[in-house]
Amino acid sequence: MSTANLFRLIFLAAIWGGSFLFMRIAAPVLGAAVLIEYRVLFASLFLAVIALALKKPLNLRQHWQHYLILGLFNSALPFLMFAFAARTLSASLLAVLNATTPLWGTLIGAVWTRQMVSAKVVLGLVLGACGVALLVGFDHVTTKPGAGIAIAAVLFASFNYGIASNYAKQAKAVEPFSNAHGSMWASTLLVLPALPFFPAPGEPTIGIMGAVLALGVLCSGVAYLIYFRLIQDVGPSSALTVTFLSPVFGILWGMLFLGESVGWYTVAGAAVVITGTALVTGFRPSFGFLNKAKTA
């Protein structure tokens, strides 16, 4: 990994870690449905401008079903679940629980392909579960009314990400940028029917709308562009390391901007979850860019 790609990776982790901060700010005022409709709409419009500039067609006639499936499981459902949970849970807790996504992906993949998992993967799954239990057991936020449902919603969101990742492996090949662009428009259509049933509980301020705009354009549109650039340059396995970094930024932003307390259980739980995820994904850190710098 080059130094430039390392900085891209860190910047992407900072952006995705910030998404939990923005949801925590906007969700109590706008509610889950309105917030996510804004998010995916802003992301769709931003990616549409990029697609127009790069002359990348969506080919809707061929791929509309694919975009709907990907939009449902990779955006609409998980985004709604996270926004719902953000009304109750801290940004730190949301970020760490989101790191369980590869664990769910591995479990779903094992069932999907009917293949046995190795002992190392089993150990990783157990560690991931222990990390979640540590967070839930000691974090004072989990004693708030509705916290149990909110935690279940976050885990269900990560479960949906696991479905999406396994589906993408089996689906027909579509360019990554088109996957992002098409799935955002599909999510916009899928979330739209929920708006009359879940109106915004409050009136948004300029600050709230700023958080929504950042969530859609920065945390969805720009983040996708960086992520797909990383996949192109260093491959999907190395790009996956963002999973280990985003909880760090989620905790940091929550502490700096929302005054959230970070106890030993937050750090320990995050470390256990990330270690379990690393075992499950087979991640081995490579410091080739450091060695290259030393020999330069």
C-alpha cells in the first residue's frame, strides 16, 4: 500500500466513523425515515453528477433488479436501522457494533455455500460475540429505555450488510461505481413509501441540515468514490481494513463533538470485536509502505 493510499484509507475511516456522529445529531430531530431519505437522495444526486462527468451509464434495463436488491440490503434497511438506533445509542457504540459486519458476512457465507469454517474463524466469531457482550454489559447507555431494541437494530443492520456482501459475490458483474450509483437511487425509491408513516418529529435547523448534507454527500457519495479507488489500487482485502479503523474514529468524534464518555469497556470491547473480525477475515497487517520508506 502506497503512502497516498494509506492516507485515503485513513480519510475514509474518518468519514465513515463520522457518519455515526451525523446520524446521532440529526436522527432525534428528523426521525429515521426522513433522515435516510435525505441521505440517499443527496448521495444519488452527487453520484449522478459524477456519473455524468465520467460518462458512466447505469444500464437500468439490464440491472434494475440487481440495483434494487443491493439498495435494499446494502443501504435502505441498514441505514434505517442505524438511524433508528442513533436516537438512543451513542456514536461510539454504533461505530463499534458496526464492526461486526464481517462476522455476519462470514456466518451468512458459510450457510450460503454450505461450507465448514475453520477453527480460527470460529474463535474470531466467539471473540466478536464476547466484545459485543462486553459493550452491552457495561456501557451505561444500554440501560436507557429502548436501548435493547436499538442494539438489535444495529446488529440487524450489520446482518444486512453481510447479506449484501455475499449477494454481490454471487451476482452478475457490474462496475463498482455503477453499483454505488444504482443502489443509491434504488434506496431512494425504497425508503420513500415510509415517509408518510414516520414523519419528522421536529423542525430541522441549518445545523441539522448541514449534518444531513454531510451524511449524504461526504459519508455516502465521496466515501464510495474513495472506497472504490482503494479497491482498484490495493484490492478488496486491503480496502477492508477500513473496518478496523472506522470504530476508532467513531469513538473519537463522539468524544470530541458530543462529549460522550469513553470507558475501559468501550476500548476493551472495541479491541475484542476488531480482533475477532481480523481472525474471521484472515487479515494480516502489511507494513510494506514503511519498509519502502526506510529503504528510500
